[in-house]
Amino acid sequence: IKLVVGVKAPVIYGKMTDGKPFDQKTLNKKLILVDFWRAGNDFSRQNHQKLIALLDQVKDKNKFGILSVSLDSKPDWWTTAIKEDHLTWPQVSDLKGDDSPNAVNWSITKIPTYYLLDSNWIIVERNIDIGNVDFEVSDYLKKHP
């Protein structure tokens, strides 16, 4: 799969923290930030606070959402990090670590990595630097009210 702007994004495999399989249809947002992270990665964990602040800035909560995809292999590390970081948005993991098909299908070579998708699961932006995420989100929402 070529991961370029304008193409359909790959399926995300895994389960939610409640054990139910992830279904992308449950993300009913105009714009979705996909956050690939790992509990043992300090940058991922620090950036979660920036994502919480970003969510607070967005006025219309129906337009923007975050989906975090963990590349952890230890379930207790994953769930503990979610609680410690106070993450309130959907969390997915297949608990296969670097062997996850999500890492392969999305060409994840560094953690954290961020993608923006529209409501049709089309890539809007890829490999966004955390410093540019808020600009990309607000810019997209201004252009697509």
C-alpha cells in the first residue's frame, strides 16, 4: 500500500482496552489523528499531554478525534500507560509489538508517528511532526467546516 495523501489508509488491526475488536466505523469524526505509540517511549508519553491540550482546543468535538494505536507487546504496560497519561480517546493494540501488521502496513519506522485521516479513512497528512499537528488540524477544519 502506498501511503500518500489522498489514498485510502490501511485497516488497523487490534482490540480496544475492553477486549472488543476495533472497528473504524465507530470513529464518526470529520478528521481523525492516528497516533502510533509505545508505552516505553518517553516521546510518545510526553506528546500525549500535547494531544490532550489539542482536543481541549477543538470547539466542535464531533469534527475531530484521536485514535491511538499502541505497538506494545505487554498488555499491562499498555493499559497502565493509558491510565497514567489520562487518555480518554479510543485505544487499540494487537499486542504484537514490532511484529504488528499495523507497523508494517503503515510503514512505521519511528515512534511516535502521526497521520491525519478524513471521515472516509483517506490520508490527509502523513508523518506529521508533533509541533505541526495543531496547525494541520485547525487548518483542515477551517477549510472543511
